Amino acid sequence: MLLRFALAIAFVSSACSNGQAVSPVAMNVVSSTPQTTPTPTSDSPIRSVDFENFTYPNIDAKGTFTLKNGKEPNVDEPRSVIDVIYGDVTADGNEEAIVVQSQSIRGSAIPYFVYVYGVKGNKPKLLWSFFSGDRAQGGLRTVFAENGNLVVELYGENAYVGMSNYDDTAQCAACATHYTRSRYGWQNNRFRRARNLQVIPHEGSANYLEGAQP
């Protein structure tokens, strides 16, 4: 069973993508109004994909890496799958998979990466990939599907995937005063961000899934 646990993250950067024509500019335009779609069934094709034994493209570099039993073998700073969330994020009534990964690196930083996969021709197809900021400064709180949209919650005020500078007003990197919920609609084979951001007060640690209940 995949573990859902809170880990501190550190990896300040803009969003990147693989396998699609997504850019920060494209995400800054208004998406269509979210539509309620039929609830996907638990036997949807994407659930047959073993994301713990899978080859992924690197987000911030060329090439790929392969996980075995949920972890990247024989490397000094391995990636690992910590969560797979299923839901319809393209408003077509079919489930997609949202794969959340962490990486064990030297020091205290633990970056988080997100891969969104659909199915095309009975094969998994990458729709989007990105990594978040550093804990209270744009770090990943949670990600989920809602009304056919992809919803991402990042720590900090007005934080969204792909912004150049995250909020740095927190008293410490591991404690956040706010988090921001942003929504991404699937249009013309890419995710586009809606303009409205929802800033929500938060007291406590800035960890993945820390008190987050979509």
C-alpha cells in the first residue's frame, strides 16, 4: 500500500513539463468553467498501470529514470513514489493518475514531483509533470481531482505552479501561515490555470498532506 506521510520538501523552481506543450504562459489564461463529470469506476484502465515499477521522464533534465518496487535502485539520491491519486482531471469522465514522488537527497531537503498520466491506446500517456517550491515557500500541500479539474495546493500566499518567486514571508521554511488552492482545466491538450486563486489561512507545519483533506 502506498504511504501517505508528511515530509519536509525543498526545491524552489518554476514548473516544468514533459511530453506535452505546456508552458507557464499557457497556464496563466482562464480555463473553462469546471463541469461535473460522471464518477469514474474503480476498474478504469489507468489503475492497471504499475507506477511503482515504471519509467518516468526527468522533469528538470533530459533522460529518464526507472523505479522498481516504488524506489529508484542503485543511485545515491533515489526517487520514490509516495502517493498515487486517481480522479478525472480532464473532464471526460475517465480517471487519470496523479503520481507524487519524493527524492532522498543529501541534507535536509526532500523535493516533491508530480506526474499526471492518462491512457491513450491502452498505454499510459504523460499529460503534465512539475515540481513544487520549498515547504512554506510554494511547497506541495496536496493535489487532487475535482469537478473534472486538477487542483493543486501550495504553501504560501498566491502560490501556483510555475510562478517565478514564491511567498517568503513565513517565519521559517517549515511553518506556513497560508496555503493557496489553484485549479487547472484541460483545454486543447494542455492544462490551463484559472485566474482565481484561493488563499487559505494555515497554522502549522508546511508538509505534504499535513492536515490536508480534499
